[in-house]
Amino acid sequence: MSDAIVFHFDFSSPYSYIASEVIDALAGKYGREIDWRPVLLGAVFQKTGQPLLVNVPLKGEYSLRDFARSARYHGVPFAFPAKFPLSTVAAARAYYWLAGQDRGKARAFAQAAFRAYWVEGRDISEAAVLEEIAAGLGIDTAALAAGLASPLVKERLRAETDGAIAAGMCGAPFFIVDSEPFWGADRLPQIEKWLQDGGF
């Protein structure tokens, strides 16, 4: 099997959510796996100087239409949440704590957290909400709460965010396929062509 596709994302990114619903199946068609890596998009914005897209004149109104249209295009359920943006530090830390024990459960948690926010409108910045999500997956919530405070987990998230920026991440989602970077859910067709043809 060829190298895994790196998938950098932030739970507060609508395009990351949309990509998260389709990227595994797309990669699987070509015998690839996905290496899910949550990061903090705020640090990327600080580096690039980008404002929050929905706050940009003209682009903001357009983006709200595009989020929903892109979700419909991919057949993904979507409802823009009342609270946006929000902190995803705890969700990302929870993912890395879980990944250190069971990558399958970490993936399931990430997908459940994405859906909780982008479909159900739940506030995933709240520890209680994350614990409910974890409990629904059979995860020990007390151990999870302790894991979120782990210095190793905190450092892992910092290192992953710094590493993504060093790799050129300028927005989310950000994929690396055979050392080639692709930014945005709208690049999924290009990623598929790359996988199909072995590059272009």
C-alpha cells in the first residue's frame, strides 16, 4: 500500500467537516489510508494574516451559501451552528489522547465530534459535550478528562499544529498526498485524479 494521505483539519472548519465525511471512502478506492491530524486553525490564521472568512465583506455571505451547497453536493448533512467559531482545543486534545491508545476509536470520536457540531449544533468546546460523545462510543470519560490535561497531549497538539504550518498549511482542510499539498474540500476531485493517475 502507498503512503497514507495526511489530513490536517480543525473541528471548527465547515470544509474540514465536509471532507471528513468523504475522504476515507475516496482514498479507499485507491488503496490508501488517511492519517487524521487535528490542528488549531487559529494559529494558521495568525501566520497567514487571514481574517475569519465569514467576516470578510462579500466573501462572508457567499461562504455561508457555499458551505451548505458544498455539503449538498457531497450528500453530507449540514446545519450551520449558532455558535461559530468556537475553541477546538479540547476536542483536538481528546483525539490525540485517544489516538495514543486506539486509532480506530480516535477516528470514530473525530467523526462524532464533527457531526455533533456541524449537524446537531452542539457546543464541542464544552467538556461535558465531549464526554457525552465519548461515552456514546464506550470511552472512559474519567480517563479522557485526565488525558486532556496531560502535558504530552498538549505538546502533541502544539507540535502537530506547528508541523502543519511548516508543511505549508494555509487553511483547512489541508491534505498532503505523496508530498503534494492540496488545500480545501474543493480540491477533492484533484486528489482523486492524483490517486487515479499517480500524479499529474
